[in-house]
Amino acid sequence: MGPAARPARPLLVCGGIGLVNGLLIGRAGLAPFIVTLATLLGARGLLLAFTDEGATTYLVPKDSAFSWLGGGTVWGFGVPLFLALALFGGGGLLLQRTPFGQGLFAVGGSSDAATLMGLPVARTKVLVYTLSGLLAGFAGALNAARLHSGVTILGVGMELDAISAVVIGGTLLTGGAGSVSGTLWGVLLLAVIQNLINQIGSLNSSYQSVVSGGFLVVVVVAQRYLARGRRST
């Protein structure tokens, strides 16, 4: 067993990975999918190397303040619920009520048009990828606090669930449209679908991915036709 986890380290590491992604995409002009896939595989490989293929588990002391973030309660509700609500409100305000949020929509819709408007396109991309890395690290640290340990295989495949929830919530894969509230509804809808599958006795949990993937395809096709109709008008 390794030493107790230090909560600041995963944030710094994940923020650094996000910064590298942002620089490669925003400054070097590389394809976002290739860059993020490469760093995902690289980070996962380093994780397995540092933990001896998962044989080493880093424990979080149950009586620590960090552990309280994952399993503590306030007014009868779990602390993670309040953290999620705070991030939900902050994310909504950032997107809808700040120049950075509006500029982010413009960059997502068309980087060339945003450049002609005088927006700092490269800087916006670097900042948003860094923020994405920080939030991913925070989510992982919070999960470790809830389980009181860092498990290497936990979270594998959840990036696909995250993409599904965001797209189902109305965010366009082409960029330029989306909302935090829509993503929340996407998460809730996926959870309802998965719970319904679990309640059907003849289906096992493996069908969750099948149904989620099929539903995602339907949403993406619908988005494509809606985008075509919007351009034609």
C-alpha cells in the first residue's frame, strides 16, 4: 500500500494534461480527436506503469478532510451533491453570462469567423482544455475520496458515457451550441435508461452500453438533420 493520496496532485497532473492538449490543439493546430486520444492512452499507460499494473493501491485515510469530501454529509445530503450543484451553477454562469462563455460558443461554431471577429481563438482553446483537465482530475479525486482508495481500472469507459450525456443533452458535436442544464438532463436520462434495463429481469447490465450507444446514434442523426434545416433557412 502506498502513502495517503494528496488531493492537489491529481488536479495539477490533470490540469497539466489539459494544458498540453490545449497547446497542441490551439497553438499547433492538431486534430482534437487525435490529441485527446493520444493523451488518454498515454496517461492510462503511465498509470499502469506507476502502479505495477494496478497491484499498488493508494489509500485515503477515512478520517481525513479529503475523505469527507467524498462521503461526508451536510443537512442530510452528501457533500458531492453540493459540489455538483456549485459546479452546475458556476458553469452555467460562465457559459451564459461572461464574455469568455460567449466567445467559447463563437469559437466552437466557427474558428475562422471567431478569428475575424478578433477573438483570441488559440487562448480560448488552451483555457477550455486546461479547465476540462482540471475538472476531470477533480472528479477522479472526488471518486477516490468516496471509495477511500485510488483504483486504476475505475472510470475506464466513462469518457464515452460523458460524451453520450453531453450530446443527448443538446450539445452539437460540430460545436457552437450547448448548455450545462441540457447536459444535466442528458445525465438524468441516461441514468433512467440504465435503471430501466437493470429492472428488466431478462437483460443484464451489458445491455446498458448497447442501448446508450444506440440512443446516441439516434440523437446524433437527429442533430445532423436539424443542423441541415437550420443552414437551409
